[in-house]
Amino acid sequence: MRPGAYHCGIDAAMDVIGGKWKVLILWALEDRPHRFGELRREVGATEKVLAAQLRELEVDGIVHRRVFDEVPPHVEYSLTELGVSLNEALAPLGEWGRRNVLAVKAAG
């Protein structure tokens, strides 16, 4: 995030969730932590793109990356408290999408 470089709160939020896969990652992590492979299958992003999006979410404090000291290495991703609050803020937007998807498709 670029503090102070925003015109409004929506601008700041869009900086965090911008990108095709970030909201799907947040949705997938809503109920429980996931390993990288699970996320990849559930979200559908390529390995390279998913890794980059997860790194950005981690830097922004939205996702926590936990590395288990095992062989083979085991990494789990989960939402931070900030990530949970972001998902709560996105819930009304998701509801709007569910209610209006047909109208949006018809208009396009």
C-alpha cells in the first residue's frame, strides 16, 4: 500500500485487493488455512501468479504465511485479523454481485 497517495478509502482498498486473484484468495481462506497447492486448485491461478499475489497480500498484512519445520516443507496461508476484517467489508459487495449478476450480464 502507498500511504497518503489515495484519493479516498475505496482507492486504498482497491490497491490491496486489485488483481484478478486476490479476492478469490481471500474467499478461499475465509473458513480455514490452506496449503499452497490447495489454494492453487481452488482459485485456479498459475503457480507464479498465485505466489506473487500471496506475497503482496502478506506484505499488506492481509495474509499470514506459516512455515512448518518439516521435511518436505509445509507452508500454510491464513487470514490475519486485518484480512478477516477485509473479507467482512467485501461481503456486501459479494451480495450485490449475487443479486445483480443477471442484470449486469444483460446490460453488457
